[in-house]
Amino acid sequence: MSVHDSIGDFITVIRNAGSAGKSACSYPYSNLRVGIAKILKDRGFVEDLSEGVNDKGIKKIDIQLKYVNGQHAIRGISRLSTPGRRSYCGYREIPKTLGGLGISILSTPKGIMDDKSARNSKLGGELLCSVW
């Protein structure tokens, strides 16, 4: 587990768990990761999420993955902004993923939002990841 890009590692855990056919995955807790996971749940990419504590007493996020007809609901998830190359945009420049079929997740001054909510609120920010 890398300490340089915790968001990239978080989405990689979700991607790999879905590819391996796992029913759930977990990752150490942070408010940013919970915000991303809540958006994935609200938009129907994951079944459920909960907070728990591992055997060492460290807080964690448990994510129940969603499958549709035996296929993982997340077809693709990619990191847009990295620690070495930050990517920011205004609300007019927020990219549409797969012509609006996917979502982009942003970190805005009002918190973590999906692309549609950020456009409606007229907020830009850092592009975290894209999900389809």
C-alpha cells in the first residue's frame, strides 16, 4: 500500500476486488474516501458502504460491491488528478464521461461532488476520478 496517492490506491482496491469477483472490499478510513464511496453508492456503482474497525483498532471503510448479470457494475474507474499532475477545472470545463453515461468525481470548496451536482452548483475543483 503506497502512501503517495491514497485515492489512486483506494480506487485500485475497488477495481481489483471487482475484477476478482469479490463481494466486498475494505480500506482505511478518511473523509475524502468516504465522500468518494458515498457518491459511488448514490449513483448505483456499489451496493452499500459502512464504517468499521479492524482488529488493530484502526477505522476502515467496508464497501459491498455491486454486480449486474454477473459483471461488476464499475466497468472502468480511472484517476484523473495525480500528486505529480493535479488537474483542476471550472464548472464549465467539467468533462462528461462517456457522453454523460459515466460520472466524474470532484473535490470542490463545498466538499466531494459528482459532475452533475458540481455543474448545477456552479462549482469547479480538482478532478479526482472518472467512473463508468
